[in-house]
Amino acid sequence: MTATTADRLRFLEELGLQGTLPGAYCGRWLETSGPELVSVSPADESPIATVRQASAADYETVAAAAQEAFLRWRSVPAPRRGEYVREIGNLLRERKEPLGRLVSWEMGKILQEGLGEIQEAIDIADFAVGQSRMLYGLTLKSERPQHAMREQWHPLGVVGVISAFNFPAAVWAWNSMLALVCGDAVLWKPSSQTPLTAIAMTRVAAEVLEPAGFGALVSLVIGSGREVGELLLGDPRVPLVSATGSCAMGKRVAERMASRYGRTILELGGNNAVIVLDDADLEMAARAIFFGAVGTAGQRCTSTRRVLVQKGVRDALVERLLQLYRQVPIGDPLEEGTLMGPLISAQAVEDTLKAIERVKEAGGEILIGGEKLDRPGHYMTPAIATAENHWDIVQEETFGPLLYIIEVEDIEDAIAMHNDVPQGLSSAIFTLNVRHAERFLSEAGSDCGIANVNIGTSGAEIGGAFGGEKETGGGRESGSDAWKAYMRRQTNTVNWGTELPLAQGIRFDLD
């Protein structure tokens, strides 16, 4: 079934995305004064809608409103804050279909993934509602008599969110739903490649918060990194910036924030590997690798980049992967049956093709794919290549559908190669040997923030903290105790007695 132009105009109309749209929101939509930005679908290079970007003056208006809203919001009881988030989640449920279609059209991921991304936003809203009643502190034992100690968590301030094109809705939701229940405001600078999704998601949240006078809690500024991005990083009203993107971008964010003692949550590049041992369920491994490498056209930070396969099953695994790759339907992401849509831009295709040439120059063999498709849109065939782990190109993250096959001797060799890259986001092992599985998960195993057994590198659930180590940035979002990043810790000591003893037994008396 093909999505017609009428279908697409229908869900644009349903989301109110017509004409030239303002690129800033702070409890009201501003008459922005920056240059126009046309959102173009990577599926067919057709324009979808136009956004008038925010200027420096617009940024100041938005940031001031977000700060003012925070000062009022922080005094709202946390469970009541959770009720607002519950309403946002329910509205996302109602709008899931058109929002999912918008993600698919504007970003290029297939419809099932677009719908899945909105489901992630719904799930984190549900999670945050429960978290609003579980912002736990501690009681501590004092060394001084008739003293009580405790630790509590307070709202932090305005949280800056810089998101990437590949998850234009979910990453904002991961951050904003938790930030809201923690008592913070959010100031979002989305990718300039997916501005319409940002406007649509903001409108959903604003519909809930604006009638209560809290619309500026979900502020939005659409503009270039050089313009509004730099203002955000330098703004002392923003104590925390959560940034998703490349390692180079993350380094810039970290340096700017550190220069003013700000905090960061960094979710940067991944060079994710799947280890496949001789005792693995090969069919399960092949299907997990296939989704991890081909899903979202290889444009997830958790996409599978490397397969570290033991000699005994190398040929069988490669043959099965080749069978799957030969069958992958490539095309319009909104069309039923498509499994791989376009890359985000012509530059993304070119960068992947250049990486393939570097693999060939290093001595690798392209086993399948790696061709640009001659059709409107930014399409190419997914590629599999033989490689060596130490090659420069393999040490880098190629943000496209390029998978490396690397042969290993045993589990020790596999883990050593696995960890021998600068990035540390997601990892997986396929084995039916419990000793090998536990070895991989041990302190001497995977050095990534995510380590899986008999499941691929891509497709994390919101219940677990999401993030990685090394050049991935060390940040954590979503589940577990990731909420703590959006709050400030405070230790309290209360003297309820009639004496004033000092800690460590110190005496400071005049007589």
C-alpha cells in the first residue's frame, strides 16, 4: 500500500503543520525573525513545510520565559507534576499514528520504526509518572548525638536538550518527561533536518501545559548551532545540557559547558559490535545483526557496525547474512513492506560510499551492497565488508548501512577486539555457553554502557538507563536512576538537641 500525497497532507493538517511555521515556542508561538528553513523529505527530496528559524533575540525571549516557568514549577508537588506528564502521554497515544507518519516522512525511517519512536515517548511518559512519586532521598546516621542527617533531591533548573535527526521525537521525550517530573523546564534545540517533528511534539506537550500557565516548560528554539546552539551552551540559566550527536559535536558541548561549570548528558557515537561464538544460535544471531545493521538505514547510535565472529561459524553466518541482505526491500519508508528507507541526506550517502572506498583501499572485500540507487531520494544498498579491527576506518563510526565482518580466534580475542575502539555504547554476544555469557558481562568483559546476551545491539527499552562510555560521552538517559541527572543533591543536618557538638570531635571553645 502506497502512501499518497493526499494521505501525507492529511496528517500534516491533523498536526497543524501547514504554511510557514514559527521556529520558537515559550508558552506562545513567537513571530520568529530568523532565516527560513525548508524541511525536505529524504524519501523523495520533496519539500514538506517551511519553518522561520529563531534569531538571537528570539532565543533570549524563550530562555527568559523558560526560567520564569521553572521558578514557579519547582514548587508544584512532584506527583502533581507527574499528572501533567500523564496527560501528555495520553495525548501522544491519541496522536501516535500521525506523529509516527511524520517521523517516517521527515526523517526517513520506516513507518513501523516511526510509530515505535512515538511509542517510546509514550513509554517514558508512563515511566516518569511513576517516578514522580519516587524521587527518593536517604536518611543517614550522624556521628553527633541528637543530630539527624538526610539527603534529598531538588529541581535543577532549565534543561537544554540538543537532539539529532535520527530520533527526532524519542530523545526529547526521554529528557523532557523526566525533567518535568523532577521540577525542571526544558529548552529544546532540535536538529535542523527534522524541525517539523519538534514542532509537532512541542504542540502536544503545550496543549497540556499551556492552559495551566506552564507552556514555557517545553520551550523550543529551531536554529543553527552557530546561532542558537552557542547561545544555549553559554547561557548560565541552563545548568544542564543533554546532547545527542557525533563525538566531535559532543566534545564541543563538553568544553563549553565545563568552562562555566555546567553539567552535560552526552549520548554520542557508537561503534557497536556483536560477538558470535561457535556455539551460538546462528539464525538468531543473523537476524539480530540484520536488524541492527539495516534498521534505520544504519543511522542509529546503537546500529551494529562490527561482527566479531569465531572461525568455525564464520562462513555459515556470512552466507545467512548475504541471504537476508539480498532480500531487503528498499524504498519509500511510508510504504507497507519496506524494511530500509533512505539515508537522511545526499551527504550521508556520500560519506558512506567514501567509507566503503577506504575499506577497499585498506584491503577489505565488499561482499554485497554499497551502491547508490538511481532514484529520487537518498537511497543506497546496505553493504557487508571484510575488515580488520585495527584499520582506521573501522575505528571510526560510519553513520550508514556498512557492516564489517571480522574473524576472531576465541572469546578472549573477541573481547579484546571488541573493546579496542574509542567508542563504548552498545554491545552483544551470541553464545549458548553461560560461562562465555557471564564473562562478557563481567568487569573484564564488554566496556560499553549496554551489554546484551543473545539479543542485538539495537532496540533498548526505556526501563534501563541508556548511554555509553569512552567517546560515547558517559551520559545516561531514560530509565533506572537516570532521573538524578536532572536534579541537584542536597545533604541536610538538623541539630534537634540543646548542645552544639562539632564533627570529628573538634573542640572550639574560648574557656
